[in-house]
Amino acid sequence: MAARDINYEQFRSIAENGQTVLVDFWAPWCSYCRRIAPAYDKIAAQYEGEILAAKVNIDEEPRLAQQEMIEVIPTLVLYRGGVAIGSIVAPESKAMIDEFIRESLGK
């Protein structure tokens, strides 16, 4: 399953549900964001049922990006119960994203 695009309200709802969520903060004009997107979709499929993979377009949701203090894109943030437990900026590969998730979850 591919990562799903979410907006501010959906982000708040997911956080309140206590789910573990990996959020990719990105923008369509960001060439590196587009280049890492296929790896992110593979991560979404790999962790389906364990982690919800979501994407936030910072151009469409600037308030959320500002609230989460996103300064560089792509930035991936892992949330558990609405609290950020880790982040990674401009991951170079699927393996790097996978390692970040495992370390953040203590696996």
C-alpha cells in the first residue's frame, strides 16, 4: 500500500488515536522528495499494519509544517501516540529509512 496524503485535521485525528505514524513532509517542487518517494512507498508496504505511512505536502499544509518545526524537506518524522519519537532529514535510501524506523522503535 502506498503512503496516503493527509491534511492538518487528519494528522490531528491520527495523533489522537495513538497510532504509530511515519510522516513524510515534502513538496512537489522538491526534486529530492520525488526521488525518495518510491523508497517511501516500499516502506509503507513493508510496515503496513504496524505503522501508518503518511505524506504532508508543506505547500498545502504550511501551518502543520510550521507547528512541527519542519525546516528542510524531505523530513520524515515518526510519531507514537501523537508524540514525535524520531526524525530523519533527506534519507538516502530505503535501507536508511528502515534503519531509522527500527532504531526509533527500539527494535
